[in-house]
Amino acid sequence: MFFKRLISGIILLILAFIAVYKGGYTLLSSLFLISMIGLREFYKAVKVTGAMEKLGYFLGIGYYLLLVFAVSDKYVFLASVLSMMLFMLLYVFSFPKYKTGEMMAAYFGILYVPGMLSFLFFTRQLEAGLYVVWLIFISSWMSDTCAYCVGVLIGKHPMAPTLSPKKSIEGAIGGIVGSALTGGIYGAWVTKYMGAKGGIVSMFAFIGAIGSIMSQVGDLTASGIKREHKLKDYGNLIPGHGGILDRFDSVIVTAPIIYFLASFIS
């Protein structure tokens, strides 16, 4: 199991590096594919079916087509409002076929997977996006690794005992510190070898720390959804890791906050 998880993780990392490095339509098409698979996993988990499910896929496809022809984060809000209106129309004109909870779950899925994940693309499109975008993965995957290691070594106080009994406060702090340190080291590398301006080290360390907090929130949210619906994993697409949402749960939530922080600080 360990080697299966390691190999699939390495392959996933290589594919992610290629897509993010190239950016543009390569990254956008990759995010589209990941979003559609992740949205399917989410709908299956929360039992969104029928026309609500089909409308969700339609809106997810439409959203990425919108990004192809009009690349701007301002369209995220417009798309979210339009999506809500369409779900409301379907709910009203098919009443009482669908319950309120199913409508809201279908809408949440659109914002949660395609919407939030698209901020990885928006971050890559920033002026220094080629360098900033890697903070999303540093804040997500390094935070997870450091939190696990510290939790195993010295973790004693449960952070969310009902939601995720194995996660500790010490591990959470370790994830934040580890992510901040990695972000700072990465910032030092960017400053030295890429000729970046001063202040990058502290800025990247700060972004790494905040990103780690949101990464852990994303991880716990995904765990909560699985626990509520009595699931072990969202899928089995990635050997040793589970489904797309099992691997990208923290990236989904981290991407928007990294984008906003980078845009604001710059």
C-alpha cells in the first residue's frame, strides 16, 4: 500500500507540475477534468441525483467555457449568482420532486469544486503567478505532511475529536509552522535566483502560514462530509489516495485564499 501510494503520488506531482508550469489552456483543461471528476464524486457522496445533478454538470462545463472566453475572477460572482437562479428555477418548476437540501447541495458542489479550484488558474495568471502559484501546493501538501509528522511524534491534544480523532492541536501547529518555513525558504530561492524584490521571504512565509490554516479547514471539511455520509473515500481513482477530492480537498480551499492574499499584498 505504501509503495502504491508513493508511486501514484509521484506521478500526480509530475502531472501537476507540468500543467501548472505550462499554464494557459493546459492548466485550464486539466482543472476542468479534475473539477468534473471531483464534482461527480461530491454529488455521489451527498446523493444529488436526476436533473439537479445534470444541471450541476452543465453549469460546471459552462463555467469553464466562460473562463476560456473571458478570463477574469469577476465572472466567478456572476456565474455563482446565475447558477443559484437556475437551481431555484429547477426546484420551483419540479416541486416537490427535489428537497431544499438537495438543491443547496447541488449548488454548493458547483462553488466548492469547479469554482474554488479555478482560483489555481487565476493565481497562475497573476503577474508573478508562475512563482506564487506553487504556494498553493506548499500550503496544502507540505502543511499536511508536517502536521502528520508532528502529530505522530508529539501530538497529545485532539483538535476535532468527533470529526477527526487522529488530528491533534500540536499537529495543526506543526503544519502551520512547516508551511510557513517552506514558504519562506521558497521565497528566499525566488529572491536569489529569480531576481525578485525584497520582502518576498516574509511575504511567502506569511502566505504559507495562512494557507496552511485554510488547508486544514479544507481537509476537515472533506472529512466531515465523508463522516456524515459514512464514506471512507470519495473514490478509488488514485491508487493509495482515493478519489480526486481525497487528494485535492485542501488545494480546493487553499487556492482562493492564496490568490486573494497574493493580489492584495502585491
